[in-house]
Amino acid sequence: MSNSTANNPPESTLREWMLVVDDDAPIRRMVVSCFAADGIEVIAASSGAEALQLVALRDTEPVLALVDVLMPGIDGLTLAKRLLARFKRGTIVIMSGHMTDLSWWPVELREIAFLPKPFRIAALQEHLAEARANYHGRK
């Protein structure tokens, strides 16, 4: 039995949360384990389609979406465009271990932060801290 009502959504949908989308299970597990202790809920998806389904179930948008570029099905750039169209406040970070030249990216995505793989957890923590500050500063 759920404790939520129309005026009182479940607590999990109101918490600050982060989305990680990567077809590489070890990366998803690492991000989840590293940030679970930081008081942020981490929702992990193995594909762009799964990520879109998970986002649709939430009442709030993520503070940060960490998206892999190369994934089967909906690739990371297409997913990032869809998330940008949907988000008003959240930050999107694109990650990849296979590219460094971003000049071919769609114009609307060139301002998105890029995190090359392999990345240090400290770099991801910096992105999260900046995203939290921006998220809470926007209306």
C-alpha cells in the first residue's frame, strides 16, 4: 500500500536525484555506489529508452544527468537533446571514452559539459556540485 496521495507524492519522487545512463554495468554500479552516500538518489539506466521511461515516472527532474555517448538504440546525443527539451533546471553531462573532438556535435549540444572516460570520481563530484548550485539557483 502506498503512502502517497495526489497532494502528497511519495518522498522518493521529491528527493534530489541524479540520472546515469550507460550501457556499461560497472560504470552504472560505480556511480550509484559513489553517490548514494552523498544524500542524492541515483537512478541508473542501461539505455536511452529506459532512461526516458524512468524520467517520465518522476515528479521532478534530475539535478544531473550523466549520459554515455555510444549506446545501442537511442545514442547519448539524441538522448541529451530529448532531455534538454524536457528539463528546465537540470544539468546534462555527456561522457565518452571514444572521442575528444566535439566539433561534429549538434550545435544545441556544444555547451553541454563533456567528461572523458576514464574519469576520476572527483571530476564527477565537481560536476554534481556545480549542477546542484545551478539547479537550486534557477527558478
